[in-house]
Amino acid sequence: MRISSPPRSSSRRSAGRLGAVLTPVLLAAALLAPLFAPAAAQAQYFGRNKVQYDEFDFQEFSTKHFRILYYPVEEQATSDAARMAERWYDRHTQTFLRQFSEKKPLIFYANDADFQQTNVVSGQIGQGTGGVTESLKERVTMPLTGSYAETNHVLGHELVHSFQYDFGLRERENGFQLNRLPLWLIEGMAEYLSVGRDDPHTAMWLRDYAMRDDLPTTEQLTTDPQTYFPYRFGQAYMAYVGGKYGDPAVTNLFKLAGRVGPDSAFVYALGVTPDSLSEEWKRSVRDQYAPQMEGRTAPSDVGRVVLGEPGAKNQLNISPSLSPDGRYVAFISRRNIFNTNLFIADTQTGEIIEQLEGARSNPHFDALRFINSAGTWSPNGEKFAFVTFVQGDNDLEIIDVESGEVTRRISPKGIGAITNPTWSPDGNKIAFAGIEGGLSDLYSLDLRTNTVRQLTNDRYADLQPAWAPGGERLAFITDRGPDGTNFENLTFAPTRLGIIDTESGDIETVRPFEGAHHHNPAWSPDGQNLYFISDQDGFKDVYRYALNDGQTYRITHLKTGVSGITAESPAMSVAAQSGRMAFSVFSRGGYTIHALEPDQLDGEPVQGTEEGRLATAGLLPPFESAGEGLVSSYLADPLAGLPGQTTFDATGYDANLKLDLITGGSGVGAGNDPYGGGVRGGAAGGIMLYFSDLLGNHSLYANIRANGTFKDIGGQVTYLDRDNRINYGASAGHLPILRSYVRGSRRDPLVLRQRIFIDRLNGLASYPFSTTRRFDLSLGGVRYGFDIEGYTRRGELTEKELEELIGEEPAPIYLANASAAYVGDFSRFGFTSPLQGGRYRFEVAPSVGTVSYVTGRADYRRYFFFNPVTFAVRGLHVGNYGARDDRPNDNQRSITRSFTEEYLGYPYQQGFIRGYSFNSTDPQDGESQAVFDRLFGTHIAMASTEVRLPFLGNEQLGLINFPYVPTELVLFADAGLAWSAGDDVDPFSFVTDENKLDETTHYPVFSTGAAARFNLLGQLIIEAYYAYPFQRPNKGGHFGLRFTPGW
């Protein structure tokens, strides 16, 4: 639909008076109509998909303080998690000194693959998200992790957020504002109150930054969360506050910060300025850890660096897996800021041999599993297996290493999540840890028959299996055995090593270090030794356990640690034949991969836990805390607040809709162009109500707006159902558009009040094939009614008087419309525009009624990222085919032509050519009317190219680290052609001399120039451009402005 236009020549302009009067009203209607579409129904021209692959039969039961939602497969684990939740409630009531006035919803998913399908939050959920707490219904939503200890940690963390919301939302009338609080304070508080001060993983981060004299101040944490991870450093600051000032000071700081801001809260709660606190904390970190690091190996000096640039920050090279001969290492890496992919490198040179797979290049799967899993090589080194997220579950993908092609995909039945596959020495089996119903167990897949055998079946955490050289045993980590996890008291043992006989099922547990965590077991080629990682002295190092005599040997002695992304991510691998070792080292805020040769793996004997280090190396400062803290006390008392084991009475989930949000007021309204063209707005006042059910599967939007008299009251109701794979919805609305203006002379003015009433009924359905591809359908009808009022000094004109002045009032316009679209979006967005990947939309949309036509649309865009520059290309065609209007009245046809014509000069339509905006027209320029007539047509074709450079941004994306106003510099070239059936068209001409152009022929138009895009507070993107339009020589280069992201 054409949106707006400059004046047009008489050859194309309607001869009737009423058409000239009403066209602006139609244009205003098209402009403001998106205001009445709710967010969930808009902005779907492009965009990734939230896919509901599975149908979950949710049940519900209640504890004293929570409503628990789960589905049957996770009943046992959820029952235990409900007891954990009540214990955490007892703990957090002590720190927050408040209780809930009503039960809070806790929603559990059986694993992370299921959790990623939740509709509780509308956006995509990444692998790094352990849980979500939101404010509308104050729901905690999380996956069960397969490890009771980790589930307990995540639940405790999220329930801190629940208490934060409970306090913040109910104290707003007393001046509390949650948006005053920086992320590091919110997340650091949640991590400290759920973990405490004993955290070797966070201590490793602190040592790394202290070595480089790069410990952040509170101001740096607030302004640069990309560089200084809010969880780790926020936890460290809160631990310091709790340790020095007492744990009640942590919640006091939170409560004050929401009222007076964090800086003032430090003064009021602690009696110290933020700058002074930052210096105290940094000094405490250095003083505590410097003596501990003396005599230890610097990260750059351990073994031989295989992967990682010396001196570079924030590198990601993790999950190493060595080929059997040790010549190659498969690993996960982020070669640029957008993609995390699987690579193979030469272990001698570090040269990348091949990039194997990525969701960007393989539409079969949604993502690689990389945070808590590594891959495995076949015994002959010809194939490699790894885990992917596919259709709401996990698959095993097997690739041919030489060609990089996927040769086999395996979907183990009944197992929702898979981690750490390991290939048997005979090549016939792959063992892995599987999570089903929130419980982790070991499984063995027979590659010859595709059958899966479950090796363990209980509530203990069984993870990270590794085949022994003989093929009869698996090493793994577990919390079973003597002094293991107690399910009655819900006390969780540190993981230790386990060895299982795969035939008999007999399990032996090995604990080289009492009270310490062990993970990532790997066998020596002769089967006589187990290598593993432990934090037994507060540092995460590699050790060797000799099976014949039970002696333990230290292999590494690092200042930082051998680690993956999380505390127990896989970080070490040993070549099955050569015995070479590869491991990832935390250094400079990132991860590098190092190698040790077999003759370097003997190590030094270690006699149990080294005294004197356990008390401080893994603890967060201060070295001496202010007495016995509240947090350490409740973490040491598992029985306080813990309900007894019981059977809960569950009922079916009832999807009642309840009011979540009311917004309203008067002023300027804004809406998104339904075709992604940008933001449009107008004056309005009204109210919007949003209803949804507890799972977010059903939602209802009601929008009422008014502007003027009763005639000007409008509204829309939209219902969306996302419970199943096919998402569908319906909407109905009445939208009045009013425009008033004055005609005539000053002595005898004529005031016209023009209205168009848009009554619309629509149904829609969307079937997502994956997170990047979908098929959309819509069907509906719309009526456009018209009303004109005229006023002079004598009063309101009669209908007859008005008709004599401007002509007969037009009859209503009726249209029935439908559309079918195939949409793909695998783009990666920067601060102001997409920078990598691509998007496309192919659509057919017939309309039948007062005017009948079929709109065809093909829109294809690609973004090629060559760090730091992106080269973007785009092609677009929109055609309104078979347009027919059988009405005999020229006035009527001039109005309906607005529905079938496209225009290259409107800044917020997809087909805009910069340099030809109607806003840039000036009658004094002496430009021919034909210049503008050529921009109209029932068909348009355009192409654009841009070179995009992130200029201001953060360290990861920006030439200059200035994240406050992210800015992108752009060079562009646009070209377009508009035409209608029967027009003379010369599509291949490039003529800049107007005198050489035939006024009745449509030629392509071209422009080039430069632009800058600015992101203002993450809320508004502004594009300022300077364009030179080649087919407007009288106008020349000029500036323009648009409020829209880059295409």
C-alpha cells in the first residue's frame, strides 16, 4: 500500500475533488493502523522463532509457599526440588526479613532442551540461561539440571530474584525502583546468597584479573558489564560486603539502592563511598590471593599453547577433544562475536584444519551443545561425534572428519538431553550422560543396532563418562558412594570419580581428595591411570590417580585454573593412543588451549588436601570475615526449613487468563511498521490491557484509544495461542482516524474534519520449521468507511452544502485478504543493524473486494561479516498483480489506487531509495514532476548494498569502546525501479540529464552516500544520512533522517 506522496502531475492525479481531499485521510489511516496491533502480532516480517516442539502435560501441586508446575516425567525430581524451594524460602526470609503474602509459581522443565521451548518469556533462551524469574506474574521458571546440587544452586539463585521482585514491586509506593539497580548488584546478590563465599570458580576469575591489575570498580561493573562479568564480580563484591559488614548489610544495600541509587546506598548502608569500597575490595583481593599464587605457573607458561592469541582478552577456546593419535584437537570456539562453532586444529601448529559445523550453515539443528559437553573421536580418527539441539531434544551428529560432512544423525528415544559422548575402543558403541525427568544417568548406544541401554538408573548425578582402553569400563563423575548425596536430608556430596563395569553394572567410587570436587576423568592409554580436574586446594588443576597403588599426582600448578565456562564444564582430553593431553586454561578473561606431552604427565605426588590453602584459596575476600555469617550458617544447616518427604496431591493445570499489565495515558503513540519498515506514530490517548495464563501459552491483548469525540473511540482485541507447534490467533478492531485542516481564505475559511473508520477482522497461523524458518498464513477482512464534516463561520455545513463544495462522500471500501509467506531469519544483530547471516521472505497475498489484486513479495538479504566490517546486500520486489477496480467513478478509483500503488520515496517503507524522500521535495528546486511520477507504480524492484562499521560500542563490537551511544558508520548505494502495467519501462538506463529522459517512461533511480546510525539507550535507533540522487540533478546531495534500524 502506498503510504504518502508528494504532489503529482495532472496526468496521474485524480480529476475529482473528493479524491484529492480524502487521499490524505487514507494515508493517515495506513500510517496509524499499526498502533492498534499488539507487539506479539507485529514485527514478524522477520525474526527468529520460539518453537514449541513438544506438548507438555503440565500438572500442579502446592507447598506452603509455592505453586509447583511440572509434567509427569519429572515428578520425582520436582518433588525433591519443591522441598529445596521451601528450605530456600526459610533461608531467604532470614536475609530479606520478609515473607510472601501469596504463593509464588515455580515452573520446572525436565531438561534445558525442554526449557528452551517455554512461553513464560517470549524471547530466545540460550544455553547459558539456567533459569528465569520475571516480574509480571513473579514466576520462577527453570530446567532441572540432572545434578541435585546444581538444581539446588540455580533454584536458590532464582528465589533470591523472587524475593527481590516481591520487595521491589510492593515498595514502589515508597519510592523503590528496581530499574535503579545495576545488573551486578542484582545478580551478585543472588549468587552470593545461594553459594556463599566458598567458590573456587569465582576465586579463579579474581586471581586472573588481579594478576593483570584489572579488577573493576563498582562504576566499571555498572557501565561495562560486557568486560566485567556481573555474576562473578557481583558475587565477589557482595561476599566482601557480607564478610566485612555482616550479611544483613547485603540486603540493606539492596533495599536502599532501589530508593536512593547504588552510590548513595553505599554511604547510607555501609558508611563508605563507592570509590573507597572499590579500593578496599581490590586491595583485599590482591592481598589475599598474591601469596597463594607465589611459586605457581603463569597461564602462558603451562605446557605448549596450541590455541589462543598471546595477550588477547576474552578468547573462547573450550571443550578440547584430542584425536586418538593426538595430531588434531576438536574444540569449540568463537572466531567472531556472533558464532560459536566446532573446529579442528593441528596440535603442533595450531592451524585450523576445518570448521566442521554450525547452526548458521546447517539448518538441521538449532545449536551446538557446548557449555557442558565435548565431542568424541572414533577409534580410527576418521569420524567425530558431538551433540546438537534438534527439534526440542538432543541428537548425536557424526561427521566424516576429512570431508566435514554429516554421515549419521542419531536421536536416542526417550532421552531429552545428552552430554559428553565417548566412543568405545572397538568403535561399536557411544556412551553418554543422558538427562530424563531431571535425573542424569549413563547410557550406551550400540551403533550397529541403534539401541540404547541404560547403565545407571537412580537420583544420583552420573556425568562425563569416559571409556577405559579395554572397553569394559567407564569412568565418570558422580555424587554416589560413601558420604554421598543424602536424598532424605537433601545434602549434596561433591562429585567424585566413579568406575562402572558396563556388563555387570558394578560401580566403584574413587575420592582422591576428601571434600573436594573432581570432574572430567580421562584414561591413560594403558588404562593404569585416571587424569581428572580438582579444586582440592582452591585452585583448579589437573591430577593423575594411579589405580594400582591409589597415589595421586599433581600435573599442573596454575595461578588461575584449568577450566571451561562453568565450574564443571569439560576442559581436558587425553589422546587414546599417543597419551598427549590438551586442556583449556582460564586466562585474561577467556580460555586458551594448551598441550602436554606424555613424558610431562608424571606429576608430583600429593598427599591429600594441602593444609593452609583450603581455607583461603577458594574463598572470596575478605580473608577474615566479621564473625560467623548468616549465609554460611544456613548453608551449613541442611535441615532448617526443610519439609519432610511427602507425597503431593497434583491436579491438572488450568490455563486461566489473568490480567498482567495495564498501560495507558495520553500523548504520542508509536507502533512498528508491520513490514519491518520502522517506527510510526501519532497523537492518541488510551489504555492497553494484557492477559495471559501462567505458562504464557495463551495471551489476550485489549487496546482502547480515543482522540476527540465518541466517533473517535477505537480499539482492538487480539488473542494468541502458542500452546502447540502451530501458533495461531485472531484479532478484531475498530480504528477511527481523524484529520482536520483549513481550506479557503482567511475571511471565509472552510474547516474540514475527515475521518476514516477501519473495521478489521483477522486470523493468523504460523508453523515454525525451526528457530530460523517458518510458514505464515493469515486470512481476514477489512472495511474502510468515510465521514466528512465541514464548518464555516456560519456553523456546520449540511450534507448537501458539503457535497456541492467537495463532491459526493465515497462509498465504503470492502476487502477480503489472505497471505501465505515463507520466512527465514538467521541474522545476527549488532547495535543498530544486522551484521551477519541473512533474512528472506517470499509472500503471496491476494485481496478481493472493492478493488482486487494479488501482492507478490520477494525480499532477500545477506550480511557478510569480515571483522569489524559487514558487507550487506539486499534485493526486493513487490508487485500488485491483476489490480482491478470496477467502480465507474473516477473519484472512487483515485482512492482505491492507494491500495495497489507502491512508492519508492517513503522513508518507512521497505522499498525506500535514499535521496528520493518526499520530505526532500521543494517547489523552488525546479525539479520536473516526472521525477516523482517515476517513483510510483503497482510494481517496484530495488537493490541496496551497504558497508557497515561499528564505530562506537564495546570491546567486542566497536572501534572505540564507548558503549553509551553505540554508533555505526555506513557507506551505501541504492537502486530502484517503479512501474505499472502498460507503462513504458527502460530498466537498464543510467541517465542523469533530465533533458534526455522521456517524461512518460519509467527509468531506474540510483543514489549513493554515507550514513550514521545511533542507538539511544537501547530504545530508539536513528539513521542520519547524506545521499546523492543521480536522477535528481537539480537537487543534488542532501541530508535525511529516519527513525529505524538498518535493514
